[in-house]
Amino acid sequence: MTSEAYTFIEKPGQGTGPVFVLLHGTGGDEHQFMGLGHQLLPQAHLVGVRGDVSEYGALRYFRRTGEGVYDMADLARATDKLDTFLRELKERLPGRPIYALGYSNGANILASVLFKAPERVDRAVLMHPLIPFTPEDQPGLAGRAVLITAGRADPICPAPETQKLGDWFGAQGAKTEIVWHAGGHEVRPEELQAVQRFVTAS
């Protein structure tokens, strides 16, 4: 399915369960986390979103000029785009909480939306994010639930940057948790267990 903003796929959920938006990493696509989303939240309405930028054939949500160096103008464009997509999704599926999970580049664009419009997402999972700048204060994050998962030896997303991001969310009043594993940029079972606890908590 294609909206004005993105190509995406949906798997309807049961009853009034949450909507679970899934955002892939560089080189992934809208299918990458659909199976994981169903495993984590079987009753959820799943939405897999395809990045609209190609980096040498690898899909992303916004451009960069180097590893960890973002095209800030394109990040602003992409943030507005995902913000609009999430707003329209909420209008189309009213009364259902919106959860979102992003990995790597998907986590970065999700974080950027939280900086701008935190009301779009009721629970946010940022897996291996890298935000190489300090966002402006966002009082709308107060009380929002944010889970960050990361590897202490991640060569792409250095641990001090991850900790700084978690501290920033905490300073905004978000209910923030960081779950670490000992590895790098890969997703490990212990972080998936943490994600499942987070998205299923009452």
C-alpha cells in the first residue's frame, strides 16, 4: 500500500489492540520487522513502513553525508513526513494506542519525530539509535514511555552517545529505560525480551 508519504504494509490486529509501527534499519524494508512485530504483540495492528531514500540501493528514511553525519535538511523533511504519516494513521484508527519500534536508521527517524511531536506515539522503542546532536527541550515528552536498547561495543552507535540520548529523554520527563547488551550493532535476545516486556506492560 502507498500513502502520499510512504509505501507501507499492514496486518490488521484483533479488537482494539495497539497499532505497532515498525521502522527498519539501513538496507531493510517494510517487511523486515513484521514477523518480529507479530511475535512481540500478536494482537497488534502492524504497520511496516518503507524508507523513501536509497543509499547505493539500501533503503533509509533520510540522507546522510557520512557515517554518523546527517543531512539535517533532509532529516527535517523526513521528520515532517513521518509525523504526518503517524498523525493520519491515528486519525484512521482512532481510539487505539500507537506504539512504534525503530532499529538503527529507523530508530533515528522515530527519535526525531519524538523531538518534534511526541504526542504521535504512546510507547517508543529505539533500538541502537544514534543522535549526534542535542535536541531542543520538548516538554511534551513528560510521561511518555521510551525504551532504548543498545550494545556497549556498538561501533556505529557509541555507548556514550546512547547514554546521552537516554539522559536527555529522562531530563524531559519521559519514562525512559536503557537496556544494554555486551555486543555491537546486532540485535540480541535480551533486548528483544526487554522490548516485549515494554510493549506488553499494563
